[in-house]
Amino acid sequence: MDSVCPRCHGSQESIVHVFFECPFANIIWRHLSHPLNIDNIPPRLAPEWIELILNPSTHLGLNPQDAHAFTLLAAIACDRIWWSRNKLVFDSSPPASPIDVTADINRSFSAYSNAWKLKMQPTISAWEPPPPGWVKFNFDVAITLSASFPSAIFRDSNRHFISIFTAKESISSLAWAKAKAALLAVSSAANLQLPSIIFEGDAKIVIDSIKAPSSTPFWDLRLIISNIQLLLPYFSQVVFNFCHRASNGLTHSIAFWASFCSTWGPQPISSIPSWVLCEDSDGQVPPLLSLPSVGLPDQ
Ligand SMILES: [Zn+2]
């Protein structure tokens, strides 16, 4: 970035300018569902902005749970500001207004927050460990604007974690992404040479398609389902279970965390933050509290 800002044409296009100082970004931050008045924050370098977003407790005085919410909102805002900048530079489509981009950010934030709140409600069915001698792989996926992040968690009959895997894929449909998560679970289990396995997910269409491949209604699932079928001879006993979304919550949280950090591959349990894992096998999840206004909104 060494040219003039394509948005305001009033300044050099630096990282700090694009995300925070450009009038376009300034309007967005002021109109977020929990606004931030950039003008009230002393000028800082890009690494200092990242530090502020990652540690808002220290820099903005938020309590730890509000700090998580702020970090999420700020990460979504940065993602959308960058995406709309690239649309402006590389697409011939008319540029989105800052108000439209803000509405998109607020919608996404609300969707993520609601997903967390849903998990706070009493669970309809808790995760059940596999019987002794068996292991269970739960699979799920989180989807962002540009990619999907399948996850697979592998636990034994004592509820102990054995392995956690995440992957990064493109996006086709939700069913396609959930099928990719099933393939991640099955291929990971085949590599581990485990004999008796239960695979469990909350996508009924995927589970039904694996059980009866000819019934697959979606053409884009067929190749993934047939790849799963090819791996089944690696197991001496294999079961595919449909489960309620509530009992798949931890797997979804890990997929969400992977999408948030953009990380994929085998994940050591020590690499996963406690706020992700504290949703235990019985569906308990830490609340995401409402975020107070930060700075002085100018509306
Ligand atoms: Zn600008």
C-alpha cells in the first residue's frame, strides 16, 4: 500500500488509514451496534491498534466478557472494511456506502452473538460419550464470507479429548460444508487407524446421504459422500449418528474459533483458548454479554 486512498483520495493508503483513519472507516466505527469514536483515541500504529482490539480490557477498560464481544465486533468490522475496500479497488460494481457496510457488520455480529446466546439456554440433549471400547468423532463447520472451517473432535468413552482437527475449505452450500466436515472426521479417523468409531453431526442430510448414498439430493455432495464411502473399509465397526445441534455445540465452537483465528490442521488441545473449551460436553457455554458504548458516539 503506497498509493493514495481510493476511498477519500485525501491521504496515503496505509493500514491504519484504511481501517481506522479514513473518513469511510471512521463513519463505520461510529455506527456499529456498539460504537467506537476513533477521534477520541490517540493516534497509534497498526500493531498498537491490533493490541487494542485483542486486549480491550487493558486499553478500553472493558470487563473480560465485554472484551470478548468487542474483539469479535472489531474483527468483523476490519474484515468487512477490507472486503469493501477490495470490492472498490478490484470490482467494477458501485462502492457500498459506509452505512450499508455497517449494517452488514452489525448483522453478522448479532448472528454470532445469538449463536452464543442460544447455547446458553438449557440444552435439549447433552453430548453422550461413546460406549467403552468405542470412540466418537463429532463434526461441524463454521462459515465466513470467504471460507468454511470444518472441525472434528475425537473423544473417548471417558469424555477425554484425543484429537482435534480443523480445516479450511471454500464455500459451496451449508450442506456441502457440513459434508466436508464429515470427510475431515472420517479421513482423520482412518489415519489414526481406530477400529470402532461413531461419527456424529447435526446435518441430517449429510448423515442420511452417507447411510444411503444414492439418496443424496444435492449433486455437489456426491463426490464428498463417495470419498467418505471409500474410507469406510478402514474401520471394523462404524456408525453414523445424527445428533441435535445442542449436543454438537463444542464442535461448532471449535469450528467458530478456527474461523476466527483462520487456523487449520491438527490442533493441540493446549492451543485452544479456555473460553472456547469451557463449553463442556454438557453444553455449558460462557455468556457473551452486551457491549457498552465505547467512546462518545456521534449520531
Ligand atoms: Zn481514505
